Amino acid sequence: MAVVVLRSHPLRYLIARLYCTEMQDHCEIFDSKSWRWKRMDYSRALPYGDNVTAFDPPVTTSGRFVHWLTWSNKVVTLDVKRRCFVEPWRLPERVRYDEKRLVEYKGGLGLMYRGKDAEEMELWADREKKMVVRVKADLDYPIFEHFCNNDVVFVTTADAEGGAFYNLSDSSVTKVQLPSHLRSPYRFHQRVFPFKSDVSTVHLKPLSTTKTT
């Protein structure tokens, strides 16, 4: 499931979700303007037997595209404005068997994966598979999660703290202290996702409507 904000004033957003019932895959889009779910044709997005990964969150880019990673190392892209799927494309051969995830980087889609060493991360920032960033962090088996901005990436670790912010520009590390029940890396890993907001209060829908006569 992913949320795409089309505009802020007045607020309008879409929610895209993929799910499976028995042996059939489905895609639905919720539009805050109509306040309704609408089913889309998902049959041509993926070949039979393939599906999006269960643990990797989708990535939104350019205010209109939602990207999912599949079990067969393909990227499925939904254009929410046109209400259609883009032709899926396959990841490069060298990273198909490594630990990897899709990320948003500089407004576009990036692929972040573990390098040859356990503490290295590489980033490919376009579909030409061009490597633009390589970092080496002094952390206990870090799992690179997502970018907070163009310079700072959040990682989960196997040490007691459980997480850290790594700055690409100066190689500095700021560790995060977590509650004890979240410090297991296997439990914490499934709770990490990027969240961006501002200081403006928004009302998704009135709780009640009062009519005057």
C-alpha cells in the first residue's frame, strides 16, 4: 500500500494497494476526491506466478509513480495519474541475489543494495544502473533502509541501539536509542518506513456534518 499526494491546497491524495485473494492478484486505488475505491486491471502488470515482495515497502516518486519490487527481481511501476501500469523492468544481473531495496533518491527511483563487504552500500539512481554513491559505515552489520534526504540515509543495526543516521557528506554516524522491545533487528526491521510531513493541520474528512435551516 502506498499514498501519493496530488496536491496540498486543497488536499487530494490517492492510495494504491496490491493484494491477493486465493490465486488472484488485485490492484485498487482510493481517491480522496470521490472517497471511493476503484479496481484496476492488474493482470498484465506481472506474469503468472510472480508477485511483489512481502516485506519491502513501495516507493513513490515524482508525485505520481508507485514502485514495487517483485520476487523475480523486477520493478513494477504504477502511474496513478494515468491509472495504468508501466512495463516492468528487470534489475541488473549483479544485484539480483544481494540484499537490496528500492528507495527514493533526489525525487527519482533508486536501487540500494549491499556491496561486497557487509558494511558497504551501493546506490544506482537511474534505470541505466549507474552507480552514484558508495559508503562504508563503521556499524554492526548495518541494513540500509531509506534516505531521509539526499545526504542522510537511515540504517538499522544489530547492536543494542538498533538504528543510526549515516551522513554521506561527512561520513558521520548518529545512533538512535530505541525502547527495549524494539531493539531486536529482526523486529525493528519490519517497523521502519519513511514518513514525510509538514506543520500544517489537515482534515482528511469531516467526522460529522451539521445542517442548518
